[in-house]
Amino acid sequence: MDRIGKGKFSTVFKTKNRKTGEICALKQIEKGGLDPREMKFIRDEIQIFTLVSHPNAAKMREVFENDKEIHIVMDLVKGGELFDFIVK
């Protein structure tokens, strides 16, 4: 997996679905060190991804969770960071 981004709560990797060969993004969130407010923010993000269905929005494919991490599999969006695009 190639790391393609890093934020306060997570690291995003470019990965490949072993069954379909589809290239996608994997957002890995380390749960250790998150306070309850930050954990709520992550849960809200997952809920919003579940509700949004629009051709111009990345789609969440799956969510996996264990004691230490949350993994969100989503569409790979090319073109760089959204924040950098907005600043330009």
C-alpha cells in the first residue's frame, strides 16, 4: 500500500481490492489517543458517508474496526488534497 495522505486522525493509503482488482483508498484511523469528542467526530463522518450518495462525492465501500483501529474503504479520488484545491 502506498501512503497518499495524513491528517490529525488518520492516514490514507492507495490500495487494491484483491477480488476485483479495483483501486481504492483506505483510511486508517488509530483509536488510541482519541478523546470521546474526537471519536464522536469519526463516528459522525462514517454516518455521513453512509447517507451521502452523489456522483460528485466519494463513496464509502466498507468499514472494518478492531480494538486499535478503524479502516474505511472508499473511492480513490485523484487530483490531490481538497484543501490545496480550495486554497488555489
